[in-house]
Amino acid sequence: MTSVRSLVPTGPLASVASRRVLQSLMRTGQEARFVGGCVRDCLLEIQAADIDIATPLPPEEVMRRLKADGIRVVPTGLKHGTVTAIIGNETFEITTLRQDVETFGRSARVAFTDDWLADAARRDFTFNAMSLTVDGELYDPFGGVPDLTAGRVRFIGDAETRIREDVLRLLRFFRFYARLGKGPPDAAALDACTRLAPLVGGLSGERVREELLKLLATDRAADVWRIMVDQGIMEHVLPQAVAVDRLAALDRLEWMVGETEPLARLAALLPAGPLAHSAAEAVADRLRFSNFQRDRLAAIAAPAVDVHPDLPFKSRRIALHRLGPEIYRAVLLLSAAAMGTPAFELFEPLAEASAWQEIPFPLRGQDILDRGQAPGPEVGRLMGELERWWIAHDFQPDRDACLAELERRLFQSPSSPSGS
């Protein structure tokens, strides 16, 4: 394995804690290096989210050394040679060098080794196979540096073989291409991804969810999603999420709210109209969404009230009350994207959403019970009627006025008009 260049560790790779961990592992001459994504991110001069370290030491010896040096260590995956060191709020995943004996999907039967090249060859893409010493010596056995510079996302070795080892790599290819790619995608990789796309159905929803939401958070999400749709890949991943033109239009408006929300982008990809809610439910089921994610996706894709850029002032206030400002903004942008609304027409409704202060409905169910109404469905019906009356009066009636309206409705004769 040849050292390609020098690279000064920066950010979390240069922290006191990281040096302490590496020095503990290297105390008697053994080598330890940063590996994988944290090295790639160091080259890109961005903050690494996770710090991975590799060493030829067996995991039991890694734990012994770290404990001897007063470092907290957790045996997170001893069978696979992985332990986690914790210093303060910094964590380091330390894995013994491995080589595959047999691969089967996400799992593999591995043997520990002292061969750095064999360990690097197990990884997915060339720029994820690099390693870096604490002194800044960079090892790049498969040309990750030139690939990273050129914006090439390239599998190590045969693309089909690497995907069959773990089908999630198919989605990771598109996620990294969306994040780092320049120019057209690698032809061999794209061909393998297209042919093997039916295998994605065997992946767990949680793993698919993580990759797709990360892809949707990138600047090039619409362009890359379109490639997946055009290649027929998305029909095996999320067949409901193919409205790429609407996603692209949404992308052109998102600067107005200063943020990108992957769930709103996912909602943009779903069919509009009466099919929106069932499509959102199907996607939430496939991706094993939390209740929060499920409800948020449905609220944006199939909102409870109509929202569009041409709503009059009073209707906008009603929508803000029903949806809350966050969902309202997301739905407004989605509607504007579908209608081709110019950005300048959104300044006023978006400003209203930013300034919106929630106005709580003055009554509670107990107010109805206190006036003699028996518990049951009638309480909910009355509360709904009263809140609609309050909203129709532009949220102006105070508690006393609402109580007066409640009593009027409770005690009016059956033949009297409801006033709702």
C-alpha cells in the first residue's frame, strides 16, 4: 500500500481525545489509523460526523489497553472486532483489521488480519478505503483521492460483486453521487445498479430510509432521483415517489425559507390530489417511519386544509391555525412549486407564517361538562362546532364570548337556529 500524500488531520481527527486513543493503541509499536468516511471528509475539509479507527490489535487487547489508560470502552460488536471508546462527548469506533471469508448480504464471516490492504478492499467506494495516520500519512490503495477530486463515485473492484455483498450499497452509490458527484455517473456502477435494483426489496425499511433521507438532503437530490426514476430503479425502491418535476420546482423555491427538509422533498415526489394520503401511508410503511415522521409526511402531502399562494388573508390565517407555521410553509412551497408560482408572490404569506403566534382556543372540554353536558361524543361535537365558530370570527371572541356562545347552544330550544 503506497502513501499518496501528506494530509494534516484536522477537526475531530486532531482533537486531544483522538490523539489519546491512538497513542493508547500504538503504545508498543502497533499501528492505528483513521479510516473510511472521516478521512474522506478531512480531505473535503468538512466536519466528520463519525470517527472510525482501525488497528491490527484484536478487540480484547484494544479494550485492555484503553481501560488501562483510563478510557471508557464499550464492546459494541466484539464478534465483528468493534469496540467504542468514549472520552467526554467524543466517541471513536475502533475495529480490528478484517478480511472477508464469506459474504451474505449485510453480514459477512470475517477473519482478523494484519493486512491493511485486505481490510481496505472490503469497503464500498474508492474514497472510503483511505486511511490516515496521526502524523498525517495518507494511504490510498484504490485511487480515492483522484476520484474524489474528479467527483467520481466508483466501486472498489467489480460493481455487481460489491452490491451483491450488501445491496444497500446500491442506494449508497446514488447518495454519494448526489453529494459528491460531478459529471455523469460511473457507467459500470450505473449498469450494475439498474440490473440489481429488484434486490432492494429485500432491504429493511430502516436501512432504506436512512439512505433516501440523506440523499434528499443533498443539493442535487432532484437530478439524482430523476436518474433513478429514468433507469427504472425507483419502481423497486419507492414506486409512489416519482414526481421529480415537482421536486425540482420545490428545490428552486426552498431558498426562501433558508432550509431543506427531506420529508417535504419526499412529499413533493408523491402524487397530488386524492391519492396523496394513501401514497404517504405506503411510503411511511415501507420506510418504517416513526409516528412523528409518518404524521409530518401526511400533513405535508395531504394537508387538512387547502393551501395555495392565492389564498385570501383570512383563509391564510385559518390554514396557519390548523397546520401550524412549519407545515403551512412546507405545504405553501409545495403548492407554489406545482403551480409554477413566482418566488416574489410568496414573500407576504411566508412573512405571515414567520410572524404567526399561535392563538389557543379559549375553551376546554371541561367547560362543557361543567354546564351539565354528560361525557360522550356530544362533547367533542360541541367543541368542534364552537372552535369553527371562533375561527369564523377570526379568532377574536375571548373566553367570555365563547362561554356565552356555548351556553346559547346548550340551552337554546331545539327549533332555534344554531348560529354556526
